[in-house]
Amino acid sequence: MKIEEIEASLLPLKEQLRKHELYERLNSLSDIKIFMESHVYAVWDFMSLLKGLQIHLTCTSLPWLPAKNTNTARFINEIVLEEESDRNEEGVFKSHFEMYLDAMEEVGASTIKVDEFLAKITVIDNVLQDIEHSELNRAVKEFLRFTFEILQTKAPHKIAAAFTFGREELIPDMFLKIIEQAGEEAYPKLGYYLKRHIELDGDEHGPLSLKMIKELCGSDNEKWREVAECSRKALNKRIELWDHILFEIKEKATVIA
């Protein structure tokens, strides 16, 4: 199995995501608030996947030794630079996660739950227990549990699979349409975050992520099989998260009605 075969096998799941009813229901800032309060955990765990790749594919320990693949190490370090210390709309250095939190506050979405959750996360050995004992909804718990179970395998090709294929592609476009309708100047933080997200993921990170997987798997058929399996699971977890957010949006609409 090769990258083209994996991408072909994932098309039905990607199509399911692309046509998910959630996109049709994101019609207002109220909907965006509901979405962001669950989606923020996916923004956070993306950073954990990225740091997992940095740990395994670059040298982050002493004494320093050359990375096995300098091209892959360069790619990961570039993404870390941009995701962990990018410039926000005011030119201030911030991680994309912190920029997302700022955007949540800008549109009136609550960050209380995610702040409380992260305050309790201390060591990687306890993170699965911390997730399970948290007050997060079941869909978010399952999403995060999958991510950290993959990280605990310490298998770079599996982590790379979740990192590459487990991300959403359509939400930024949908957000931008809503923000533009509401008046983009009223929400500069969210507008900037989304445009930066589209710019980096579409133009740079996406193609390089696929190249990284090719280099990590090489001619090892078992690794290719595991990448395909992890990718399918990652997309299914994303669909389950979307299902839950859609349920919350519909439930709130029913209450208002």
C-alpha cells in the first residue's frame, strides 16, 4: 500500500466529512460559539501530535545528535516554529492555540472549561486518566483519548498519520463566510487565525505531511497498513466529534424555538 492508495481508501470518510450536516448548520455567531467550545480541544491535541513528532523525528535531548532524516526534521521544526510561536494579527508572538483562545473570547465563546481542563493536565503518564475524569463531553473525550493512545505508541508513522489525515479542511472556509457576513472588522482575531490556518495547511503543511509519511514508511508494508488504519480511525473520531457538535447546535435551536 502507498500514499495514493491510502488517500483513495479515505475518500468515503472524507466525503462524509465534506457533506456533514454540521456545515449547513453553522449559520451564525451563536453556532460558531458552540462549535469553538468543543473544537478547541482538537486545536490543542494537534499541538500534542506535533510535539510528539518533534520528539521522535528531531533531536530534543542531550547530547545532541543529528536527526536520521534532516528533511523531515526541518519540516517538523518549521511547523513547530509557526504553530508554537507565530505572529498574531497585532504582530505579537503567540501559539496558534493561544490565538484560538483569543478568537473564542472575541466572539463570546467560553474558555472556562478548556482552561480548567488544561490546568489539571500535568504529566503524559496520567493524561488518559485526566481525560476520563474530566467534565468534557463524551465525544471530546473519545477524540482526545484516540490522540494520546496514538502518542503513547511512540510510533512516528502512526503519529504522522493522525497528524496528517485527522484534521478538518472545510471549517475555516465556512467560518470566513460567516465572519465576512457579520463584518470581518468586528472579529479581527478570528479572521486572522482562519486565514493563517488556511494559508499554512493548504499551501505548505499538507503536501509536506504526505512526503513525511512516505519517508517514515518507506517499503515497510506493515507501517503502510498501520498508517491506513490510524488515518481511518482519526477521520472517524472527527466525524463523531462533528456529530456531537451538530447535536448541541440543534438542541440549542430547539430550546430557543
